[in-house]
Amino acid sequence: MRVKHLFVLVLVLLLAAACAPITPTPAVDSGAVPDAAKAVSEAGMPAAGEPITLTVSSGEEVTSTVGAGEPLTVTLPLTPTGGVEVALSAIQVLTGALATVNGEEITWADYEPELRQALYSVTTQYGVDWNDVANLALLAGFQDSILQTVVSRTVLRQAAAKEGLEVSAADLQAVIDEQKANILVSGQYGTWEEFLESAGLDDAYFARLMEDQALVDKVSEAHAPDREVEQVHARHILVADEEAAKQALARLGAGEEWAALAAELSEDTSNKDNEGELGWFPRGMMVPEFEEAAFTLEPGKTSDPIQTDYGYHIIQVIEKGMREVDDATYDTLLQQAFSDWLEEQQAAAAIETLATFEVPY
């Protein structure tokens, strides 16, 4: 997906652990970019796309791939035997500045609450056994990812302040009250204090997380895209290689029906039996090669084979026009706009990472 890095990792893990059981991440429809959900790519683990294996309390190894914008995907909540305190005892407290953002120092006092809460969330939700040496080996990378999360939060606050965006005390209290209610109504915690303890939080840091999320909403609103934009209504047939795409085009040229060929040939199982229908979509929802072809074609025209990471597409544009996007698509565009804004702010910021985290053995 296009969202490079959102700093809301800890908040996502926090609310996911508190309000819902773990469920597998859904598959992505071929030809389309996944929704820019509020999950992020790092999860304090290896880089996106790299497999990670953790040993859980049952002794079983759980292997998962950290995809861009996707959480680790295991199917059951697990209870660890070597819990957070084991991990924390293996981590060395560092003095001095860990990083600077435009001259503002990030110290251990700024960093430690984020690290602690991320460890609690990951350990509780995924049953990570920190007694296992292989898991301890991941701590250095985990710590570095959390530091980058703190850096991103700092960039957010600085850049929002420059634009005159701030969260009032009343707005912040409303967000806190809403999230408290959501967590307690889940039924997983008897009291608020029980939740805070289980999540490795205190009231002050929970408020900081909520303030950051409220800032995200304000920035997103300030940089919101138009609701009415150019859109394309298209369908496609997805095949594995260029030769198969050329053969499909030849069969279309010989008069075979699009719907029948899509059902027979397309590898996009989400729409192959519906003529490869993709519906209406604006720019920013498809991978670049697919999008460029779709917005270049005139209605009624069919593309040559278009290669993407998913395979080879034959695209047919049905209609084009200015249309208001639906709510789900608009939410995705809002999130993408925020991601682009944050990426621009981080690129312009003077960021220096000073800390080096080491494997604790």
C-alpha cells in the first residue's frame, strides 16, 4: 500500500487489544491498492515484507509477514510465559538525547512510555515469549521502530503547531471519554485501572495518545481532498504473464464475450465472475501503472497488456466523469492525504537519530 509510515501504531495495537479479538488480515483484491487502514507497517518488527517468527507460550512458532500497513496476523489471543517484564529487564536505559527533531530533543523520558506500551500490546496480543533468545534478538529492531514512532509524533506536533492546529482541552476530553467508553464496553476489563495496567499505560500517556489522534483528525480535515473528483468506471482481466494477456486480447478481437473470458481466465477471484467489474474509482486507489492506463483510456476502449506487481491486466474503461466519491473511498483518500502530508513534513524536518540499540545478550 502507499502509506509509508503512520505513527499511530501504539494506538492501533492498544485499541485492537482492548476492543476486539485478533482476526486475520483480509487478502487484497488484485489490481487495487489496499485500504489505507490505521494500521502501520513496522509493528516494531522487521521491515515491511520480511517474515518474522515468534515463539509463543504454547511453544509453537508463529511466522508472519509484516506487510506495509498490516498488523501481524495470528488468529488467537495468546498468553505469554516470558512477558513484558522479561523484555524490559533486557533493555538498557540510555541517557542523553535519543534523537532530535528540528533541534527538539527526544529523551528516554519521552521514549520509554511508548516503548513500554508497545511491548505490552505486542506481548499480550500475540503471546510473544521473551524468554526465547530468538525473540530477544528482535528487541533492537523493535526499539528502533518505536523511536521512529516517537520521532513521527514529534514531527506531527511541530508541523501542526506551525499551521495553527491544536486540540482544545474540551476536544481532548471528549476523545478520551469516547475511547474509555469503547474500551470498557468491550467487557474485557472490569475497571479502567485494570485496562491501564494490562496495557502498560497511565492516564497521562493515554491522554497523549488521544491528543495525537485528535491532531491527526485535524490535519486530515485541514488537508482534505475534494469530494467530487474525476473517476473512472472500469473492468479488467488479470492473467499471469504477457503471452496469456496477448492471447486473451486476440480472443476478444475475434469476438468472444468479455464476461465469458473474465470468468475463464482472470486470476482476480474477487470479480472474475462479475465481468472483472471494478466499479468507479478516483486517482490514488490503484497501483500507478494500472491507474495511468485507466485514466488515459477513453470510454469503450481496451488497453494493451499492462504489467503490475499482480500480473498482466487487460483494462476496459466503461465510463469517465466527475463524481462524488463514496464514504469508504473518501476515508481512504483522507488517510492517504494525511500520510502524504506527514511524509512531506518528515522530509523537510531536520531529524537526527542518535541512539543505537543493541541486541541484549
